[in-house]
Amino acid sequence: MTSARSFASHAAPPAHTKLLDDRRFRALLPDEDWGRLPVATWRRFSKRVCDGDSVVYVGRIDEVMFSDIGWWLAQAARLIGGPLPTGRDTGVPMIVTVTEDAASGGQIWTRICARRSSFPQVIHSAKRFDGPTGLEEYVGFGVCMALRISVVDQALQFRSAGYAVQIGRLRVPLPAWLAPGEITVTHRDLGEGAFRFTLDVVHPRFGALIRQSAVFREAVS
């Protein structure tokens, strides 16, 4: 595991990392929108490592909010692998690993969220460049979420655009009453190698359910 000391490092990326050769995310945005992003954000989302290799980001959680319904939603989501945060601790480390997946042509994301009173929570998901919007996130048990990306106030946003259960080649859309609401992930560059990752879950009827925010830097060995 990468030490939290790497959080403050500004060293060069590992030699196997290929910079600015990945157009998968850029292809999902108009050129004008992509051009409104900070250069540092371009580089993070244009970086592609060799198949099976990973990029590691080390950060610290500085904001967590659950409504009562949001708390129970996060617990219930454990039945499909626990894709939502369950801890309330702030000031604790969080590590995100992005690994190239040769089999799917996408990326496997692993999030390790530290907790003061128990083992860390580990969240797995896979981003695949497929589906109705060109980008989907799979969280386990066949559950997938279509994503639309956009640029809002110089930040890159990933917003849910429908949920489905995939069984082989069959895709069954989830009805609105089973959906957790709108999920938005925001990547905002902070300068000097740092960025903020924010997760928001908002239900059309019950309002804000979950919010988690953390500040990261890329770790180096």
C-alpha cells in the first residue's frame, strides 16, 4: 500500500506511465468543453498506463454527509457490493487506484476509505466505454449506471443517466422507483498537483442523500 506520505510528493510519474495518449474521455466531450478544463485535468484524463498497471491517488476525506434515508441506502447497497460510502469519518486517508483492464478496454477503479474504528471500506467499480452514453460504470451483480460527462465551472462532472441490470447481453432498465436518485461525481483541479473528488447522491423526492469529498494527489513510488 502506498504511504500517505506520498500525498505531498511532486515527483515525476513512473517510467511506464504514458502521458497524453488516451482520447477515450476527450471523445465524449465537444472540443470547446474539453478546452475549458485546466491543463492538469487534461493530463489526468489523457493518461493511460500499460494494461494491468495502475495509477494511485492518495488523499484525505474532508467532508461526509448522510441524510437518514441516505445512510440506509448506503447500507442496503452492500447487497450489490457496497458501491456507496458507509463511513462518517473525516480527516482520514482515502486511496484511489485506477487500473487498465485489457479484457474490457476500460478501467477498474478501487477506492480504499479508512475508518477510525474498523477496517477500511473497499469499493470496486469498472468504467467501460460502452452503453447508451458511451460511458458506463459497473458496480457488481450486473448493476450498471450510464454516465454523461460535462464541464461545469472548469470542473469535470460525471452524472448518472439511467440504471440497468445486465444479464449476459440482456440489459434491463431499472424503474425510477428503484433508482437511488441522481449521482454526480465532480473532479475539480486545485492547482499544484492537487484535485478535489466529490460524490453527491440526490433523490428527486428526498433531496440530498449522500455527499463525500476528498482532496488527492497522485502518489509516486
